[in-house]
Amino acid sequence: MKKLLPLLFIFLIYTTGIIAQSKPTVDLKKLDEYYAKMVKDWDIPSATIGVVKDGKLVFSGSYGSLEQGKEGKPDKNTLYAIASNSKAFTATIIGMLVQEGKLNWDDKVKKHLPYFALYDPWVSNEVTIRDILSHRVGLGTFSGDVIWYKSNLTSEEIIKRVKHLPKKHDFRAGFGYSNVMYITAGEIIKKVTGKSWGQNVQERILNPLGMNRTISSIKKLDEKKNYATPHARENNKNIPVAWVDWEEIGALGGLISSVEDVSKWMIFNLNHGRIGRDSLLTKESRNMIWTPHNNYTVDHTTKNDLNRHFNGYGLGWGLSDYHGRLSVAHTGGFDGMITAVTMIPDENLGVVVLTNGMKSPIRAATYYALDQFMGTSTIDWSAKLLDKANSSSKNDTRISERKEKRVLNTKPSVAPIAITGTYISDIYGKIKISKVKEQLRMKFEHAPDLSATLQHWHYDVWEIKWDKKHAWFNFGTVKFNTDNNLKVKSMDFDVPNDDIFFEELKPYKVAE
């Protein structure tokens, strides 16, 4: 026994050291200074960042201005669109409905929406709620977003157009991040409850959690006050753009929230769906939502800065590991606002980053906070990822290459009047080309904000001069295709960007 005491003493010192290392003391002033510099270095109009630890909001920092070039500073109650971070709310509502016996995770979508159809009849009949929440139906990432983007279509009308989208992967054999499938989930919630997604999220989550400033409609912004302005980025400058109404398609990303409110959401999730003694989520629901249902490859042959070993998608959450600990996270991209929510359940730790620009340091801010509170790394994430972002932007030559290939002093093969008329896109609807005061005008039937003037570019290609500034794209062209008799038959879009794929439209001209 006497021989064991020294060993026991050494063991206690050793384990105490491990515990101390796993819970480092964080210099919050240093954290604040780091973020202030980060916001300036990234040239982001504003950022609001919050950290929750052990059930409390232990840090909040706000930097920059609500709108570029104007007075007005953000704070922890400032509203930003959290976009796809709303998907976890959708999955949580589905979980509650499963608990109530109104749904099952493996219900066929057609059971609730008989009109639902995809690229293949058999697949259409087999798709389940779990499939649409985990991005494994076979569609490509962001495929179909051009259907709902800035459109006035109802959710049902959008879903009925999805059958025209092409297959990217075999069913349940690939990851294709699908916003249109979350619109589908929102419509299932509506059919089962008789209430909109917005009403459900308000009654089932926002009210119980006391998320009193969070809203699902831009119509309430002026009522709530204290909200940031979205910004596009063009020629290395931040340009204010208008808020876009995502209320109808809220299930994919409709929430507008603050650091204070999102902290309550993270605390709720870190407490596995419990508020005090009340359990809004059962153990079964929590485990289902946080189980990877769709995995994608991690390069195990090369060391990565996150010490990551797996990467997948649960139901409304991205799942991976951060230096050996489970990471539950998501990001959100709204027109002019980029956001992130990340939790490390083993550490009872969460980080929220809200920004109002398109060149955003959400990952830098997140990783730096995690490292400070976990003691896992000394990487200067802001400098590292800013360099990567600048290099990526510099290497994106899609637009410059198109401009370099323009052939000047050419003429179209048909007169402009022959281009005018109505074109039909199976996945969208009507696109009209008309001549107004010697100019060609383009009008999208369901999206007035996408109206544009066409200016001749070269040959049968015309440049799209959008009436309004858009956050995800600016330059674009459309080519008018003719048959052997020079009769205009269709048009092809080329709008270089990573999110809204106009090339999926494939409009063809119809007789009027």
C-alpha cells in the first residue's frame, strides 16, 4: 500500500494537469481584440460573435457597422438572417411531430404530399422524410435553387417543379445539399399540423426558449428594430442590398435572429433538448438528429488542421470531429449575410458568428474561439483563412475569362425583334423577352426582381444587365439558339456563380 501511495499521488498530479489543460482560462479581452482586428482585416461590414459555455453566454462581441459607411453599431441583440442554420429547427420540429405520433422518420414523402416527384418514378415512391433531411435523394448541391430564388411561387408550386431537375447521384449514394428538399419538409409540417412552418417554429421552439427577437419574416424587421443591412461585394467593395423575403420557403433558411437568441438555441441543444425540467426532445429524437445519415469523404492520407477523421450530415446538422471531439455545426448563406453555428457537446461549448457581407470570416472566428476554450491549437485562423480566401478570389477567373473571349464588332444572326417572345422553362415557367424603347428587356414570370436589360455581347450572345444588385451573382450572358432556318428556338444562360444555377432553366420559345 505504501508503494502505491506515491504512484497514486503522481497519477493525481498527472490527471489534474490534464483536466487543467482541457479547461484553459480564456482571456476574453484578447479574444475581443482579435475579433476587432479580424473584422477590419476581412473588410466585413459587421460581425457579432457569441460563445456559450456550461449553459451560459460567456462572451459576446460586436464589431463594425450595421451598414457600410453609416453610423450604427451592432450588439448581441442585432438581427441577422441565419439562413440555413434554420434547417436544424426544421429537423427539430419533425422530431417533435414524430414524438407526437403524427409522423415517422421513414414515412414516404408521397404519403403526405401525393404530388411529390423526382427524376425517377421508383425513387419518387421510395423517398422518406429522413432522406430529404439528410440530402441523399440524388439531386446535386443547390440544384433547383433557381426555381425559388426571389420568386413568388408557393412551396407546393416549387415542389411540383422539382421532377424536372436532373439526377446527380444514385438514390442514397451521394451527398447533394438540397434546399428544395427542405422546402418539401416544410410543406409536410404544414400538411400535418395545419399551420405554416413559421407558426410551428414560433410555437414549438422560439416561445419555449424565450427567443423573443427571432422572426421568420422580414415584414417584422421594422417592428423589432436593430437589424443589420445585407451587403453584396463587387470590385472589392461592400455594397448594401435589400433584404429578400424567405418567409414562404422558411424551412430551408427563413429565420432572422441574434447572438443572444441563438445562444439560447445552442444551450437548448447542448442540454439535449431540455429546458429546465421540460424535455422538448426525447433521447430518441436527439440521437436520430445527431446521427450521420449521409457521409462524405475525409482525406485520411493527409493531415488537416482540424484533426478531422469523419464528416457527415445528420438531420439539419453537419457532423464531424474537431480534434477528437464531436462537432455539431451548420452555416447559413443569405443574400448579403453569412453565418455559422458550431457546438462541441463534450465541452458544453458553442460558438455563433453572424456577419453581413459576402467575404466572411465565419470559420476563422469559430475555430479561433474553439481553440481558445479547448486549448487545441495556436493557429492564427484569421490570417490563414484570409490568405486562402484572397487566393481563391484571385484564382476565380470565370468572369474575366469570359470577358477576354468577347469578340468585338460582331452582329447577331437574327434581328432583335426575332428574339422577342415567350420562353418556357419546365422547372420554372415563363421568361419573356420584349422590346421596350429600342432595348431588349427580360422578365421572369415569378421573380420581378430578376428583371434585366439585354445588351449585345457578341454573335448571338447578349449580356444580362440586371435592374438590381444581387449578392450571389452580377455578370451574366444569354445565348439565343436558332434552327437551320435561323428561327429562334431556345436560350442558354451563363451566369457564373456558385449558388444559383441559371443554366438549369433551359427555356424554349413557344408560339404566342
